[in-house]
Amino acid sequence: MLRVLDMNAVRELLARREGHPGVRRLRAVLETGHVGESIPRTALEERFLRLCRRSDLPPPEVNVWMTLGGEETEVDFLWRKSRVVVEVDGFATHGTRQAFQRDHRRDQMLRLGGWEVVRFTWDDVANEPEHVMEVVHAILAPV
């Protein structure tokens, strides 16, 4: 599966179907942003994204697929310009030996590719949001 959505084709289709039920509503939804961007999948991702939006950080890309060492992998939050990746780790998702090993290997591959990687736990995001934002601001700051 290519996971490609041609938004130009969608807009052309909507233009041809003007006046049909749902076209105006779909166009309004599409105008709110880019499809698939900034959509958190977990409560922890949602919480971290809220922190980012309340601060003066540039908005991150959310749940982005990247190619690392010839393999596709997904990262939670990405600031492309700064080459920064933030992962938020809940124990339920990352609490197995396999997940632990996979996460560390992926961090190594990201670093080899020139990316700065930082991880936060549920407790970090929920109980120490000021610290989390201080760290993110520091790694996003221009050198």
C-alpha cells in the first residue's frame, strides 16, 4: 500500500460535485488543515500535543512515517527543520523486551541519520509538563 492521497484530485472531484449533499461540509473539513496531520492516536500523544500547542513551539508533525536504514518506521512527533523527534512512551505500548529493544535500535538509527531523539514517559508529560516543555524548547532552540 502506498498510503498516498492526491488532494488535488479530491479538490477537482469536489469542484465537479458542487451542490451535491456533503460537498460543502467535506470542503470545510479539508480547509481546517492537512488530512492526517496532527492527529494523535493515544491519550498520551494528545496530552503532549496540547502542551506543545499551549507553548510557543512550532507545531510538530504527528505520527510521521520515516525511512531509516532502508526500513519504514513511525515517530510520534517530528520537527523536520530542527531534525528533532520526540517519542512519548506509555508502558502498555513500550513495556515489553521486544519494544524496548526496537525503540533503542530506532533511536540509534535516527541518531545515525542526524536526528535528535528525546523520550518522555506518561509521568513526565502528566506530572512534569514544565520540565517536558523546557527540554523540548532547549532541543529546538537554534544553536
